[in-house]
Amino acid sequence: MIRFAERRDIGALLHLLDQVNRVHHEGRPDLFRRATKYGAAELEAILEKTDSPVFVFEDENGEILGHAFCLIRQVQGDRLLCDRKELYIDDICVEESARKKGVGTALYQFVEAYAKELGCYHLTLNVWTCNPGAAAFYERMGLLPQKICMERIL
């Protein structure tokens, strides 16, 4: 079952955020510290906002097996950019033990349907090259590169 996250899910969300951070920290320790993206108090605030929906995948035993953090963003009246509403996926994570079992696909498809319901023009996200499994997953979901951020370490 996929539903909006609630305060009671904060412990599970922190656990999943730790898994995401571990992948990023191990892949790019020069950029990522070993810490979660949000703390418990920040998660409480996020869960209260309407423009930052968080969804969880809960199994039949009540265990949270995945999450999707989203941001609804609107461009309006910009000199250069066309007006549009977008759903930005800030973070998707599936519990390590539940990977390759359809949880990520279900979460992604749910978020895409939610974005369509809201009248969003597109769905966007960032994926780090140090996480090729995530990039491959998003490509399987039909996402295409929109832009490429390049770097040269000095």
C-alpha cells in the first residue's frame, strides 16, 4: 500500500534516508558527509507542508519498505522559462532487503500518477553518477536526461 507519510513513520524514514546517504557517501566521500539529509524535526516540518508530499510503501505487516520525497514546484512569469508546474522527486529509496521486488516501480508509478492528477507538465529528479543502479532504474521508468551537470575536480 502506498500512502502519505505520517509522523509515526519518521523512524522508518530516517532508516531509509541513512541507506541513501550511505550509497552517496561511499560513492562520493569528497562531497557527502555520513549523515542523513533530514533530521526528525525537519521531517516533522516537511510532513506538514502541502508542497512537499512524502509517500511511503507499507507492506501487509505495517513495515515501511520505501519512500518517495517530492516537491511541487511552479515556474510562473519567468523571463526565460516557460510557465509550468513540476513534481520534483527529491528522494526515492527502497529498503535494501526489498529491492528488485517491485517496490520502487510501484512508488515511481504512484508518484507519476499523482503528478498527472495535479496537472504537472513533467516529473524531474537528479541522479548521481556514483549510483548507476538508480540511473538504470529511472531509465527503465522512461525518464530521459534533461540536462547534465559536469565537474572537474581541482
